Amino acid sequence: MASGEGEKVALVLDDYHVIEALSIHRALMYFLERLPPQIHLILATRADPPLPLARLRAHGQLTEVRAADLRFDAQEVSAFLRLVSDLDLSPADVATLEQRTEGWVAGLQLAALSLRERADVSAFLATFTGGHRFVLDYLSEEVFWRLDAPTRSFLSHTCVLERLCGSLCDALTRQDKEARGQLMLEALEHANLFVIPLDDEHRWYRYHHLFADVLKSRLQQSQPLLVPELHRRASAWYEQHGTIAEAVQHALSAPDIARAARLIEEHALIVAGQGQTQTVLGWLNALPDALVRARPALCIAHAVLLMLFTRQEEAAEARLQEAERLVQADTAAEQARTIRGWAAVIRRAGSARLQPSMKMPCG
């Protein structure tokens, strides 16, 4: 390569991620270490190359343009759609599309193709997910099926999670090897495979929303019976680690109603006392009403929330009466006293407008 005195030259290597030969990586590093100052090497790659990036970064010899830098903001989304598809969307529709694609340019292109001939753009965007045919086909062909079998299995087993960490992934994949899940997450991040770190320590991650949709769609089609089992495993892990909100949500998603009911009985008022009243009410409303009416602890917990947190006295009184009706002649004396005692306490507290205890038990 020849150049004039002081003339700058850029050497561009595209799709560097396809190179697997270690000898080529070593030769490139040898070249880098002896690179003349007027020559700049540009690597376009989907994954970090096996080069001493940390050293180059520390010496100020590395400029990085990563996925976060390539994501389009709302203004860029709007300009892109006008340029490539002559689409002039409202600010609200642009915001929806930016949120669903997370500024991913290929996702925007697929959405633009799908929007052609659409009369109701807003209605379409409200349902635009990874399950859409164009997105599903693209990510399946260009990403999923190009991965090795262990990675595909890992993705399929963990796609039901909103957040991912190593040990949680191990619980879902049933891997006994220590730190296997964490190593896989780090490998996915290294390969830029639609995983996004949620903290500086890179302990927690999530999947790109459209990619997660694709994985869930494939899992539901290929292994529908595995889905509830994965939710049960996630619920058990979260309960073991004291994260009750996620434990209940996965139990409801399974749906493992018996498990969800037990968790709600044990933790409803504690969680509500921590400021998550509407969350707990949502759990109770997600349970079959007949099940709630048949379990005095759930009736009592629901009555507490209705009476003391949301001031729905009539609805709370109905739940208290249902709890009291469950006291039968063969009900254990201690249980009967607990139910009647809590009913009396809740009624008095409601009448006096007392504030509930942060850790009120429910019998």
C-alpha cells in the first residue's frame, strides 16, 4: 500500500467476526504493533475480536462504535422512515416504534416494510413484536439458526425471563457446572447477540425486546409443554433468593395457581406494606375468585388491602364475611380464633381509619 508523504490511509476489514483462524489474528496483531502512524485500521465486526482491546483502550489507541452508539433516537427514527419509505409518522407513533425496536436499524427497516399499505399505523405499531413474520424470519435466519446447538438451547430456556443472571439461568437450564450461565451471558454479550447489561458489574442482563419476542414465539411453537416448567423453575429460584414479586409473577405465568396462592398468602401484606399495594391487588385479582373465597388467609389478606390501603369498605367486608363463613364445626380452634380475631381487628381499624402495620400477618 503506497501513499504520499503525510497522507492518511484507512484499511477496512469488514465482517471480521467470520475469521476463526488464530494465525490470522496473530498476524493482524503483529501488523497493529508495527502500524505506521498515518495508517488506521477499521474493523467491522459483530463480536469483539480476540485482540488485546483493553491494552489498546488504555493507551488511547482504540476508538469504539458499539450497539448503543448505533441506536437511533426518535428524531433519527423519524428521518430514517421518511428517507427509506416515505413514511411521515406522528410523534406518538415514532416513540412507539423507537421503544419496540430500541433504535435497532434493521428492526426499523422491517417495520417500515410491514407498514406499507397499512391504513391504521397506530394499531399496527401497538402489536408490532418479534412475532411479526418479517422480524421472526430475519432474526431466525440471520441470528438464531447460525448459533451452535448449546447456545440455541440456552436462549430457548431463558427467554421467559425479564432479567437474567448466571445462577438464575442455571436454574432454568438445569446446568450443574459452576458459573455456566454467567459464562454464557458474557459470551452472548461479547458476540453482541441482543443481550443488554443492566448494571456496571455485568451481573444482570436482559434480551432485546424484539429478540426476546422471537425466542418466546419459537419456544411456544416448538416446545409448548416446556414453557410452564420454565416459569415454575424461575419462580422457585426467585422465592429461594427472596424476590417475591418475580416469584409470584412466574407462578401466575406457569400458571401454577397453587404455588401462587401459597406465595401470596405468605407475603401479600409484607409486599403491600412496602408500597406495592396495586401489585398485590393485581395478584389477588389474577387468582380464580372461587379459590380466594375458599382460603381464609387470602380473604383476610384481600380484606386488609381493600379496607386499609384502598378504602373499599364494602368489598373488604364481603371478603371478611367469606373468611368467617369458612369457619366450620370441624375447623381447628386456633385457626377459628385467628380468622375471627383478624376480622374484628380489620373492622375496628377500618372504622378508626388506622394505618396498617408494615408487616401485618394474615393468619
